Amino acid sequence: MPQSLQWHEPIELTYRNAHPIEGAHFHAHAYYELYFFHQGECTYLIGDKIMTLVPGDLILMHGMTLHCPNPAPHMPYVRSTLHFEPSYLTTVLQPDLVAQLLRPFEELSNIRIHLQERDRTEFDRLLSEMNTLYRQRNSSEVHAAYERFTLRFMELMHVVGGLCKNHVQEREHRSDKERYVQRVISFLEDHYAEEMTLETIASTLHLSKPYLSNLFKEVTGTTVFKYLYNRRINQAKIWLRLQPERSVSDISRMVGFRHLAHFSRLFKAVAGCSPEAYRKGIIKASSLTGQEALLSQIQEWK
């Protein structure tokens, strides 16, 4: 295989990214993610959990879970992310070891771990070394850099396994505000496919509508219904992948939309294409060769 193709593996590293983000950016993806928080203040919404992050927090994400950071706008927001397809591990390890390394992602359900100083230093060192090698993917030493990167990635995954075994601790929410918002998110997760109004949600949770709206926006950076619609669209993507025999109209109703036109308009706004085009893209990707599929996935990530 030509050396230039070595880095077409489904793995992507962004180290100490300090680029600010504006507004709530909900997203989901089929690959796994390691998210390491270096600096700033950030409330992170993932699935039906809301987390107040502090430097040294590590989040393990198991694909296709809707998530959204809400960093404080007045402070630097510094984080590192590592995205990878589970299939990447099968190219370099035996199946039993692959299962062992992926177990924390598959069994702990989007867990947050706080790294103590020694573990934090080791984790950051590995990320830094991986970043140095990752930046060499277009150099003349690409083959050696790729092999060294792979070795450090394996070491990082072993470190994560050890952290999950010994240090999995979910901190309590710090304020009544966050506890209230967690109740709202849990309610929406249980009832997202049902018809509802802000009044219904507020009444069920014994909150006033203005308080609910303002509180949710303050803590998460988005509105109740923007979160709800993104949750529905994300579920629609899953059904489009898993149930190709169902019509778009059926899926629209399954995720809580009464009108197909409303669903299609919101889907395109979130996904960048219509539900029909999204499904065609999935079918096309499934027909590609392994190498073509990887390249297609990487282009989608970018």
C-alpha cells in the first residue's frame, strides 16, 4: 500500500483546540470519541445527562449520542478530541483485546471521569506525542510516524481502561439549576416522540414556563424546543440507518412530528440534506469498498 494511504484510517485527533464556538452546536456521529477538557468553564449536554466540566475531565462517548458543549463565552475554551472507528482497532489487534479496550465505551454509556494530577499529566503527554506524530501524516516519514502513532494510541486506550476500572466517579450536580435542567432533559428523553408544549413540560415538572425557558437556556445555551427537535432528528437518522424498509413519512411520525413537511425542513436544516438524500447516502456508502468508505467517512467528519 502506498505510504500516503496509511493515514486514511478512521481516526482523527484535534489537540488543545482553543477555537471558540458560538451558539449551541448539537451533533452526533457513528464513531467513538475521547473528549479531554483542558481549560475554561463548560456545561456539556450529552444524551440525557448534563455535566459541569472542570479541567482534567475526560468524557468517553459511544457513537450516535446527541451532544452539545456550552462553554462560558468570557473564558478560553480549550479541549482535545480523538475520534475513531472501532474497526480501526481490529486492523492492529486480536478480537479479544479489541473487546477489552472498547468495553468502557460500550458499557459505561457516555461516562465522565475526572483525572487526578498524575493521570492528567500522563494522558496529556500521550495526546501531545500523538499530535506531533499526527502532524507528520503528510511528511516523507509518514510510515514510521503512523506506526508510532498507533503504538501510542494503543497505550492511551489501555490508560483509559485503567481509569475506568479504578476512577469512575460521577460528581453530583453543583446547583439546583442544574438539577432542574437534568429533570427536564430526562423528561424529554423519555417523551421526545410525544406531542408536547412548553406548558405541558412546565406543568409536569412543576415549573413556570418563563422560569423553565430561561433556566434551560442559561444552563445549556439552547432552548427547550431546539434541544427537542435535535433529539428527534438524531433519532430519525438512527431509524433511517437501521430500518431502510420504513418510509420517511413513517419515521417522521415515529420521532414525534405530525407534519412531514415540518420534519423534512428541520432535518435539512440540521443534517444539510433531505431525509431521502441522507438515506441514499447511507446506501451508497454501504456499497463502497472498504477504502472508499473510510475516505467517505473522513470527508464527512471534516
